[in-house]
Amino acid sequence: LKVFGSTLVLQALRRYWLTLRHAGLRGLVVSAFSAALRVAIRLPGVRGVVDREVGKELASIERKMHGGGDPAARCRLPEDGMDTSSIVQLVKDMQAKELAASNKFDGKQWGGIYHSPRGPLVELQNAVWGMYNSTNTLYEGVFPSVRKFEAELVSWVLHLVNGDPKVAGGILSSGGTESVLLAALAYRELGRQRGIATPRIIAANTCHPAIVKACHYFGMELTKVPVTESTGFALTAAAVRPYLTGDVICVYASAPTFPHGVVDCVEDLARLVRGRGIGLHVDNCLGGILLSYLDRQGLTKPHQLWDFRVPGVTSISVDVHKYG
């Protein structure tokens, strides 16, 4: 029992030491307060009050987003099917309501869509999707054209971000979040090969939630480094240096950041991690394609280089469906 108790104490001390090292004294105090709060809300009577208040807030958010319900919702498989024209008309009616709501804002409504819902691009997309909606990329022997398209797209993007296709590779994912997830998974596996049971990634507190999700899914630690107005809200090497410990496997930078559109100091970060065996991932999802062409036109000279021109950049996630 003494050995077991001593082990628990040492683990707790190590956890608090790492928190102090990564987050400073203020972070340690916040962590301790959060732990005490978690214990407090489990006390009899307190938990019920907290759950009721949280339930009220969630219900309010749901009503605001979804309304009071949909009396016409089909919650079970219908006994009688619908003919094709009825299904198409139903979809058109629902879409018309969405478009009418969007038009209230003159098309300037945030919805994660980066081009007009009408026009030649959409017509081309619909035509190609209609031709390929019964294909499966797992069976490249059956659908070689799909493999060809993916390989060509990867090569195009590699050239845009100044990568060497002879030594670099890529994969076409479902979007920016999956691209970040795949990169994080690769770094986790590299860390485990090096004997790090729980690899750590360092990112700015302006990072996209995708890296938070990746660390949660894959059992990694994430250290968020505060950025300030003094650096233009960009992640700097000076800010990252104090957080470099033996379990760090990757530094996550953004080009640009999602909340501010700022390009992190990638060249400085690369010099910091290059000789330490630490990877440097650049999230170019929001600025995919667009930032590369802005660079080529000389419109982004104030910020540092951010792509594979920088020795030490080991992976990049790029969205081709936003501004591509």
C-alpha cells in the first residue's frame, strides 16, 4: 500500500510539474481550481442544480437553432413511398426557404460555403458528381480514374506549396478537419515509435478546433500557448520555447489563423524545432490555394514564408474546396 500510495503521489506531482512547466503558475492555479470545482459539483445536491441549469441553457440554444420542432418530420420509414417528382419538389421547397433566409443578408451569411450556390462552377460540380456518385476510392482497380484524379490533385497542391513530389506525398481527405486529424495521427505514431506513451502537441490558443479534436481522439496532450496583440496575435518561437519538453512531438502553426487571418511565424518556429526532432505542421486549410497565389503575386511580403520552402516544415493541410 505504501508503494502504491507513493506512486500516486509521484504521478500527481509529475502532473502538476508538467502543468507548471507548460502553463506557468497561473495555469497551475487555474488547473487546481478546475480540479476542485469538478469535485465540488459532484457533491450531493450540487450536481442536480448544475445539471438543471445546464439543461436549461442547452434547451434554449436548441430552440434558437432548431425552432419549436417540425410537425412534418418523417421519423419512421413511411408505409407508402413517394414518387420521384414528389421527392424533388419536397427538396426544392425546403431549399427555397433556406435561400430566402440567406437572401435577407444579401448572401453575406456565414455558413461554411465559399462560393455562390449557382453558376458555372456549381453546374460543373453537379455534372461530375452525377457521373461519379457510384464509385468507391477503396477499389482503385475498378475505378482507376478516381485514383488518377486524386494523384493529380495531390501533385498540383504539392507544387503550389513548393513541395518536391519525388520525396513528398499526400492524400485527398473529406475536408480540413480530417486533414488535421490525419497529420496528428501520423505524429502520434511517430511519438510512440520513440517511446513516448502520450505525445504532446503545442499550438497557439488561436488554433482551429480540429487539432483539439485530434488530440482528444488520439489520446495526445495539447498545450495551448497564449498569443497577444504585441505579436499581432501570431504564434512566435519565443512563446513556444518554454513549453518544449521531451514529450513534444509536433508544433502546430496556422497560415492563416481562423479567428484573425494571421500567419504564424513559421520560419522562426522551424528554426526552433528543426534540430530537436520535433515536427512542424502548418494548417493552411482556411487559406488553401488563396495564400499560395497571394505569395506568388507578392501581396504577402510582410509575413514569413510558411510552406515547404521552409526547412523544418514537415506537413501541411490544405483546403482545395474553399478558395480553390
